[in-house]
Amino acid sequence: MAEQQLVDYIKKAKDAGQTEGQMRDLLYKNGWTETEVSDALTAASPVVSPPQIKVQPEPQSQPQPQPQPQPQEQLPAQPKIVEQPQVSQLQPQASYKPEPMETNMPRMRKSHFVLKFLIVFIIVVVLCGAGYFSAGQYLNLPYSNFILNFFRPSPQTVINNMMTNMKDVKSSHTAMQIEISAANNGASQGKLTLNADSETDMTDAKNIKADGSFKINLAIPGSVSPLVADVNIAIVGSAFYIRVNEITIPASYTSPGLDVSKIKGKWFKVDQDSIKALSQAEGSAQTATPNISQAGASDLAKKIQDLIVSENMISVVKQLNDQTVSGQGAYHYSAVVKKEKLQDLITKIIVLAIGENAGNSNLTAYKNIIDGNVKTMTDSLGDINMEIWIGKKDYMLYQVKLDKTIDLGKNNMQLEVKLNITNSNFNKPISVQVPPNAQKLEEFALPLMKLQNINNDINQIGFDAEMLYSSNKSYSLVCKNGFLNGSKTTSYGLEFISIANDIIKQGGKNPVCFSGIQNYCSSTQLADGTYLCIDKNEKVGTTKCVSAQTACK
């Protein structure tokens, strides 16, 4: 139904000589819709009837006296787009005198005006507000942090979501830097630095895949040069692969027969057979080697992850400025793990692992030992303070950083630990290939381990010889008839017999031995024809002993 004020206006505009197009343009500009204008035009159109001679005045107008002919008169001013017709001097005026169109124009509809105003207002507020608060993150503008924090989740909610989401991560990339410095009464006792870059994919529990590179630098007190190693690793299924790209061992820590050049650049494979063979070489053949399947290990890992999530370990100390890590916007917090919670968690993990592998019947026997040892350790660690970065979109843990000084409480020994871990590429599958031409580790390691065992036996001869000299002021009891003195009636004799048997077991020959009051020399020939020896200077060498005065070099 057409609105009366619009119909009245159209009638007056028509009387003033406006065309329909002019009326429509003006009304559209003032917020009237096309439908409303069309309905009003229809309502304002007179019903077709026979023409009448007498001109009827408008209903609302009062009769006016008969006008006399007068000069042409200009009508009141109309809207700019409308030209108002003039009254001819030869034509009588109508009895109705229209008001100016500006005062007669229907007012803009309030509903349209309010809607347009609100749209413009909202756009201005959003644009200005977004700019203000974005700048506020960097310029610390008043109230910006307050309003931003009003719309963000609580820190504990973020932490809880992160713990839940990280539990379900199947693959990721990790870059890690560790630095551990030891000091005794302020004096350095060495420094270990480890830089690792690795990726892991556990989507298939029966076919775990991983690869990475590790660079190790160990500064040893009293050593001119540090121990340096550059290593690559790969895991495919149940096999572990390792390659030593570079290794430097300080001269004081090398062993005779150890040639590191033989292992550089080569891939070595470690599997269950390797572990069994190496365990037997260590003299633990009677001990059952662990044989935990990957599926079992994965199940245990999941139980541990569930336990960590349920323990609510991390508490937020302070909310810090948001940052970008690994290309992701992240919430940034200062957080802490209390030592009491850490003690409880470690104890539960150990009990869980023992229950999985050794059976619940052993838990009672281990419980007191576990509690005491774990408490001692966590008391030394104290509370663990750290910084953490958690993704805003996915609630993943993108970075952890801590700097902790640990007082061991013994001989004023302290450890300073710095750790920085950065994660990325969550749940993106990786591809790891089996390294070509990989050699079984035991093929290289077993001869080396046997050599090391013989080296240890030779050192033991030197230790026992010094004990005899300390008691008797003579080395004469060390040897007998060109071999070690294996007197079965003495403790040292039984010790020498055990040493000789182990050397033979490792592939060496029964060691020869020559001794006198002030000197002795004992040596064994190895499988490759070379020798290992020791004398009163207690330094292992490669000389063949032929008398008590032979200098072992």
C-alpha cells in the first residue's frame, strides 16, 4: 500500500510540472525504494473520466478570490533538478498555490538512514580498532593489551589444548640445541654442546621412520683439543643406521689399535642381532637382551603421553608478547614445572615401564628404591622454569627454551643447562630411505670391543703390579717363568689367571711377563700380529716385552 505522504508529494510535483523521471530520481536519492515510488505513482494517477471544463481545486485548499490579470510571477524555488513552470499572463491561475518543493519533500525514511549509518559506523570502528590494536602489540598503546586479552583464550586453556594436541602428533621436524657446562668451585670441569636437526614419522607403529644429523663438541679438562663428532642417523622399521662423517678424539683418550679413519663416511646398521652380539661380547651372554617390539614401544609411549597430559604439569607464570615461530603466530608464556609434580611424574613413568616389561610383581620391590632416587634427583633439579611458544591456530608446541643451573650439592659441583627446542611440520609425512651398502655394526665393532677389552686387561695388570710393589717394594712377584704369576694360593695369583684367560678369550695370546725388583714388562700378541704392553710407568704401548727392563712404548 502506497504511503500517503509520498502520494501527496507526487500529486503536487505533477501539478508543478515535474516529469515522472525527475520525481523518481529525486525520491531514489532520498532513500525511497523503486517499489514504493511505483506504488505511489499508481495511487496518485487520476482515474480516467470524461474531461471537465471546470478546474477543481485541491481538496485541502480553500477557495481564493478571482485573480485579476497581472504580470508574470515566478513560483517559489524548487529542488535544483526540477524546473518549475511559470504561469502565463493569459491563463488564469489555479486557486491552489503550491508550497516550495523543499518543504514539501517527503523526509528520508528512518529505517534506511539508520541502516546506512550503522554500516558506515561499524566499518570505521573495525578498521580503526584493528589498526589501533595491531599497533598496540608493538607500541604498547593504552588499553590495547587489555582488549586483546579479553578475546583470547586463558593461558591454562592454551596449555591444556597443547598437551592434548601434542599427544596425537604422528610426525614432526625438530631442531635442538643443548649446552651443558660443569664447574667445581667456579673452575670449569668441561662443556658439552649438541646441535641436532631431525624428523620423525610414527604414523605406522610397525614402520617408524626417522632421520637426522647430530654435531657434538665435548671440551675435556686438561685436554688440548675437544672431542668432536659429526653423525647422521636413520631409522627404518626395526633397524637403526649410523654414519660418522667426522670424528676427532683427544690423544689422551685414544686406545692402541683404534683407527677412526676406518669408520668415517660409512653407514653401519644396528638391529636385534647386533644388540645380541654386542651384549655377548660385553660378557653379558647370560643376560636376556631386551626384545621390545615397535608396536609395544609405541603402546608404552602412548601410555606415557596420556600420563603426562593428565598430570597437568605446566603452570603459566606470566603471559609474554605474542611472537612468530616456524612461520606460525604463537602465544608466548613464561611457565614452570614444579619439582613435586616432576617427581610424581617420573616415578609414575618408571613404575609404568617396569610394569610393562618386568611384570607388576616386581613393583613393590622397586617402589622404595624408585621413590628415594627420584626424590634425590628432583630435589637437585628444583623447579624447572622455561619459556614456551604455542601456535594460535593449531595449539601445537612450537618452541621451548630453558636456562637452568643445577646444584649437585657435592663438592660444590654445578651444572648449567641451556636448552632450545624448535618444532615444525606437524603431521606432515616424511620419506626415509635405507642407506645403501650399510655394514652390520658388529662386524666392525666386535674386533674393536675385543681390542678394548684386552686394553683394559693390560691396564689391570699394571694396577695389580703396583699393588704388589706397594706391599713388597718389589715387582718380582708379578711374573713367574716368563708369564704372569698365577699362584692359586694367593688373591693376586687368581687375579692374574683371570686376566690371562680373558685376554685369550678376546683373541690375544697368553701374555708374557718379566719382572725384577725395580722393573717389569708384560705384553700380549694380538690376532693381527701386533702387541700391547705395559711396564712400571703404567702406560699401555705396542712393544713386545723381552725382559724386565724392556721399555713399553
